[in-house]
Amino acid sequence: MRLFTGFLAALFLTGSAFAADEHASAPVTIVIHGGAGALAPGRYTPAEEDAYEAKLNEALDAGYAVLESGGTALDAIEAAIVLMEDSPLFNAGKGAVFTREGKNELDVSIMDGATLNAGAAAGVTNVKNPIRLARAVMENSEHVMFARDGAEKFAKEQGIETVKPKYFRTERRWKAYKEALKAEKEAAKQDKDAALPHDFKYGTVGAVALDANGNLAAGTSTGGMMMKRYGRVGDSPIIGAGTFADNKSCAVSSTGWGEFFIRLTIARDICAQVEYAGKTVEEAADDVIHHRLPDAGGDGGVIVLGPDGSYAMTFNTKGMFRGVKNADMQSVSIYGEAAAE
Ligand code: GLY
């Protein structure tokens, strides 16, 4: 009997080992973005370019280290996004843009491609790392999204680190906000609409990852659009617009003019084209970013990752802060052809 039990245990363990190893060959990969916009060569000094590239590499390294040690895609994207939220360089967490009323209001979401579970928060003003809040919403609540004071109450209940709203303020963003207010006043005097330069409007951070078990995850975090009106919510916390992940098709994080990304359900559309039309992630991203989005009048970009490790970093703006790391390579870029890579 003992022998039989031992035999069964061995069989069970072998079976488990097979189950765990089923996707052990998945090519672990992380792709990140730090926002798309009017990023033409000459926009930044060499020192500024170095600072952006160093932070993108740091975020890639942090996320990839999780994957390399057998960690989950969710942990990898959280590690990468936290670093970008903490950096004043990007419009997410510290360094977020200002609303019309001079506040920082943060939007965020996360999705697990293995379970299709998701979490999001909109309009939070005191959560240091919104991506951690999105993850807590996904894992510790029966809901998908919390907004404003409700989201902050949930963050407190969950013991998530909060800060005074002034923590998010940087002089660079404050100056841009003041200039935009002035431009708007001038335009109003002439009975015209103030045209905000693109790089005043955009910026978001995001990550998609594939772990050794073949699971995909996606996350997106942002301060939204500068001068957004009270209570405006962009695409970043909207599952299917700013973020989507499904092991069957792909993981996507978006950056750009949120209203268009919401109307066109950009992230879901890309994965639907992969799932139902059999397109590669690059073909699906090309169709959506170079055709559907500009045809509707919007602009921006996406990062996309498939369950086989294929990826796209596609944008129709002048540039997009972006980077990718897998077992064979690591690269980061700011400017570039407005095309898939
Ligand atoms: N894509 C960021 C926003 O529109 O809020």
C-alpha cells in the first residue's frame, strides 16, 4: 500500500511538474512606454535624452529581473511602472500634468491575461503609486474600478502608501500649466480656441509582459491630459481602451488622445484582430494606429505583446518613449519612424 501511495504521489508530482513546465519555454519579454507625442529630434538636450533613456532602461531591468527569476508578468509590469511613476520625467505619479483647476488627478489600470481579471482607479490625488492601487482593486475587491474619493478610501483600507497632493507637483509641469492658462486667456480675448501643443497634452506610462508560464499582463498609469476639466477621465483606466490583456491574443498599453482611444476601444480592437482575424500583433497595431485612429482624428501609440513574445511599439506621433527587453536584446528609443518595429 505504501508503495502504491508512493507511486501515486510520484505520478501526481510528475503531473504537476509537467503542468508547471507546460509553458516553461515562453520567451519572457517586457515592453514599456513613457508616452507618445511631439517628440522630434532636437526636442531634448543630449543630457535630457540620457536621463530618459537611463530611466527607461532602469524600468526594463526592474521588470525583466522579475521575469528572469520566474516571477509573474503582473509583478514585472508593476515593478517597471512604479519606477516610472516615481520619476518626475513622465506624466504619471510624480510629474503628472495639471488639470484646469491646477490639481494632479491620476488614472490607472491593470489586467491579468491569464484570468481576464482587471483593476482600475480614476481621478486619485493622494496615492503615491496608482498602479499598486489598481492591482489591489483587481485582487482584493469584487469591483473593477473605483473613482476619486472612493478610490482613495479603498487605498487607505488596503494600506497603500498615500502622500500629500503636492508630492506630485514639479516646477516643469507647473510652468507648462501656467503657460497654457495664459495662452487660453489670450485666445479668449480674441474669441478663439487656445490650441494646446501636443506635448502639453499627452504622456502616460505603461508596460506589458510575458512570463515564463506563458501569462501576459498589461498596465497603464497617467496624469491624463493637461488642462483636463473637472472629473475628466481618459482612456488609461478604461479596460479595452487604455489597457487590455488576454493570453489568447495579446497585451496592450496605450498612450495618446484618450477620448479617441475610448471611442475606438483601441486596446481591445488590437487583441480582437489578433484573436479573430489571425493578424500578427504588428499587423493589428498598424491597422489601428495608422488607419482607424488617425481616420477618426486621434493620435498616439501602443505597445503590444503576444503570447509567443512577438511585440510592436507603434505610434503615429513624432515619437514615443519606449523600450523592450528579452533574452536576446534590450533597446530604448525616443524618436523614430512612426511605424511598428
Ligand atoms: N491617454 C491619456 C489620457 O488621455 O488621459
